[in-house]
Amino acid sequence: SYILSRDDPVSIIPTVNGDDPSFSITSGSLPIGLSLNPSTGVISGTPFLSVSSQTVTIKASNELSHQSISLTFTVLVSISSFSYPQSSFVLTKNTPFSISPSVDGDQLSFSISSGSLPVGLSLNPSNGIISGNPSQFVSSQSVTIKASNEVSDQSFSISFTVLTPISSFSYPQSSYILSAGVSFSITPTINGDDLSFSIISGSLPYGLSLNSTTGVISGTPSQSVLPQPVTIKAFNEVSDQSVAIIITILTPISSFSYPQSS
């Protein structure tokens, strides 16, 4: 049996013992684009149509004898392109996901050639679809998918990140009255993966700052301010939540007297 690549020239030379042989097709046919040389038995040409398991019987004969042999031909389109919509994906944990490849070629199969998919995802070996519900947090997990048939193969690498979306975000209080010159720190309560924090409206009083990685607001306020609102956003690549707090800075009473005591 022969598995040929469509549009690629081919030449198949027989081995034959005997004098003055001639060759002919006694049953079946060769794939379109191939021909049999009746003097040499060479099968040659460029197949240009896909076929699956096409059988032909060739007879070698002279004036004293003959022998026949059956050949099976499969002609496939080699893989000319193979890709997924993106080379990296950020997924939401426990949320259904599915991607389909773009691929050209015949009788394809798909396999993982290196790395692995996040837990909860699987590869369909027949169509290359990656689907499922990712169930564990992962950061930049790489996998290489190979598309192949019996005449060619191509690979494509993908990086996956799986994040838990933010389900809650808050600070211990919504309003704070602080003393100027006294150190201060508050830590948020938050659920989610790979978080960042930013100020989206208002501002913190002078001397306080927001840690963009932890969400901690800390520092030593140095000036009195009237109630000052600020809105903090917590976010990752799959979700975000915001919370507003009000901060007032007061100078504590350090002395108190009247001009005279009597």
C-alpha cells in the first residue's frame, strides 16, 4: 500500500524478473494524475485528487507467463497550516471553555507533543477542539498540540493561565478618621487570583499610599484633610471589583488654655 501526498510528484519502480515484460492494469484504477508505463511498469505522475484506499491490480506478462499484484493507494492533502485563534489564553476557573483549530489537510489526528493542558481541559484527538471546565489555578502553563496525517505534521504551542475571579473585596471599614503624624495601615479582605490594585477615583491623603500588589493602604498622614473619598479597584485578567472609602485626617489636640486662669 502507498500513502501519497497530493500534488507531490511520485515514481514507483517495480522489481521484476523475466524477459520482455509488458505491464497493464487488469482491475481497478490508479489515482487521477498517475499513470502506468506499459514497457517499464513504472507508476509515475502527480496525484491531484484525494482518495482513500483505492485499489489497482497490475499484471506483468510476456509470451510465456504473467503475474499480477494488487496495490492500494491513499492520496492525502498534506497539512499546509495549523493554528488556534490565539497563542495564549486567560481563563476563568470553573467556567466552560472551548477553542477550535484552523487547519488544512486530510485525515487529521491531534495529540499533545509536549507540556499538558490545565486540569479540567481535554483535547479531542479527531478534531483538535480543546474544551472543558478548568478547575485549578495555573499561571502560564504551556502545551504543544501536533496535527498530523500520514504524510505531514505541524505543531502549535499555547500558553494557558487559569484565574479565580474576584468574588469579594472590602476594607475593614468604609470610613476612617486618622491622626496626623501617626502611622496607619489597613489590609483588604479579598478572594481571587493574581490580583492588582489601583485608585480609579479620588486620591489618598498626602503621606498614605496604595500597594498595587497587596491592596494595603499605609503610611503616615502629615496634613489635616476634610473627609476625602477614594475608590480602590481590585482586578485580575478575568474580573474586577471596586470599593469606596472615606478618610479624614485630624491634628490631635496638643494643648488647650485660656489667656488667664482667673
